[in-house]
Amino acid sequence: MKNIIFILLINLLFSCSSFLDDEHFYCEPEIMPVLETYEAEALKRGHTLDKSNLFIIFEDHKQMYEDDKAFGTAGKKNSIRIIKIADFYWKDFHDPFPLINEILLFHELGHIDLNRQHTENINSIMCPRIYDVYDIYKQSEQIREKYIDELFQNLN
């Protein structure tokens, strides 16, 4: 029920986007710690996440997979930026494999926040083959740092 109400609210905001100001932001509470990690990593590299008109929500995994064949999506409509994360994916993989969720959110934020596109480079978070990236990313903190450095490279 909460998701239905929230989706209706998002649809209302999409249709009335001229009423939005720079204070509109929502992130699912379960996702917030990973978002805070992204913000900290961005700041270490001289970048600040613009959270204005940003919504990070869970989406029904069945509908998402049927529509997009993906565990996460990022899109823009007018001034609204929305990241949808497949609910089962986040919740089922969070405890045993938290770095998968970090890769997923950092990837989607790469689209929304950094205007990055997909790449076939397996040494990039922007590679859509999340499990292949995870196999390398998880090996050490140094490797993780290299992936995050690559994500934020070439920012002006």
C-alpha cells in the first residue's frame, strides 16, 4: 500500500513538476546508508551529489524485470530524476552481499548524477554486467577504490 501511495505521489509530481523546488528528495530508508556511502566517496573525489528532485525508490521486481529486464533503472522526466531498484533484489542481497547493492546504486547514480553511459569495460561500475563487476570489485578495498575512482574520473 505504501508503494502505491508513493507511486501516485511521484506521478503527481511528474505532472506538476513546475511546482517543485530544490528541496524535493526521497530515498527509501533501506537504501539511505548506501547513498550516504556514495556521497562520502563523491566528496573524497571533489564531487557533491545534487539531491534536488531526486527520488530513489523500490519498484516491484516482477514489473521491473518484465519492463526493463533490469534490477535498477535511472531516468529523467522534466526536472524529476528517479532511480528505481527492484525490491527483491535489494532486500535479498543486502545482508549476504552488500557490495552488490553498492555497485547497483553507484551504477544508477552514475547515470543520474554523473551522466555516465554503459560501457563494456568490466573494470567500470558502469558495465551493466553487475555480477561480473562484483566478482572483481569484492576482492579488496584497493580494487573497490579503483572502480570508484574510475566512476568519478573526468568530471569537470
